[in-house]
Amino acid sequence: MRDNAQIRNLLSATQIFTGLEPETVASVARAMTPVSFAAGRTIFTRGDTGGDLYLVRSGRIKVSVLTAEGRELAFAHIEPGSLVGEIAMLDGGERTADATALTAVEALVLNARDAQALLEKHADFAQRIITFLCKRLRETDLQYEGVALHRIETRLARYFVALCRQVAPEQDEGELTVDLGMSQGELALLLGASRPKVNAALSELQSQGVIKRSGNRVTCTVEDLFEIAELY
């Protein structure tokens, strides 16, 4: 595959790959191929074989599973600059969840064979993938903890804190505006709550002046969110 300067620049500017050796970035760029998915398109399904890794350039991907009763449980929404498909890529096993394009998605795909070759050749790339996977596991643990132990307002505040950290990782006070980018029904799936409870929690945070909503744009008072999220 040919090297692509645009892909190299994108990788270098993406938090996951920032700081990698230039040779590593060039090798990853040569192996990646641009792909696109229309809104609603299934990218892969739980139980599928194949370990392609996707880096989202634009749009949003939902990661979810269906219960035996047919209820959908959403684990995460994959934002631009993040990866999806890393588990099957690393262990060669089946997909552990469904991945669906919530919006039109532009991504870069790295097939499993090339990914394994890069992991073996470039120690910095392998370390970065391991660090990313550990971060995602920690986030999943916090999500399960939130559903099990915390009231809906706390879970919602933690979700908005996560969005704020994507926009400005070091900011812990003042206001930040984030894009919710999903319906209240989708948000309810992520938080493990009903849509009416999420709507009530949003209204409660707004009445306290913690957030201000304008469509899908939400302006957050960061320090108040941290307090409600019980992260101080």
C-alpha cells in the first residue's frame, strides 16, 4: 500500500498516535485504507470473524449488544480520533459487540494481518495500543460502576465530563460547549436508564445551572459537573 501524506498528518494529529516515531507513523499510514459508511450501516456484528481495526475520522459509531430478551445495551459511542475493533484485532477471536454507524462515518481501516505485523515490528505502536485498551477497560469499569451504584444525575454528569475531556483534557473549571450528538433514547441506552429518567436528569442539571442546552449543543459548567459526578 502506498504511503499517504494526508493519512500520516492525520495520525500524527490524533491523540492515540501522537508522539510515535515518524517511521512508525509512516508504516501505519501505508497500511491504512480510507473507508466510509452511511448512517445506519452495520460495520460489524457480534460473533463475526475478522480483526480489522477502525480509526474514526468523522461521524459516530455505536457499540452495542442485544440481550436474550432482544433489548439493546449500548456500551459506547466511538468519536472521531478513537478506535473500534481492537479486541478482535489483538486476539484473533470473534467480535464481542455490534458496531453501527449512527451518522455518516469516515474512517481508516487497518486489516488484522497488517496490524499484527506492525505490532511485532514497532514497539511504540504496540505500547500505544495497549495503553489505549487499558484506558477503554477503565472507562468500561467506571460505566458499570455508575450503572450499579450511582443515581442517574451522577451518571449523566460523568458522561458530560467525558465529553468535556475530549474537547479540553486539562480544563477543570469554567464553561465548555460539547456536542451531544445523539437522541435522548441513545443517551438512555448508554447510561442504563429509561428515556424519561434521562430527560428528568437533564432538566434537573439545567435548572441548577450546570448545563445549558441548545439542540444537541450543551454548554457545561465544568467544576459543577465534577462535583455532581463525584470525581473530586
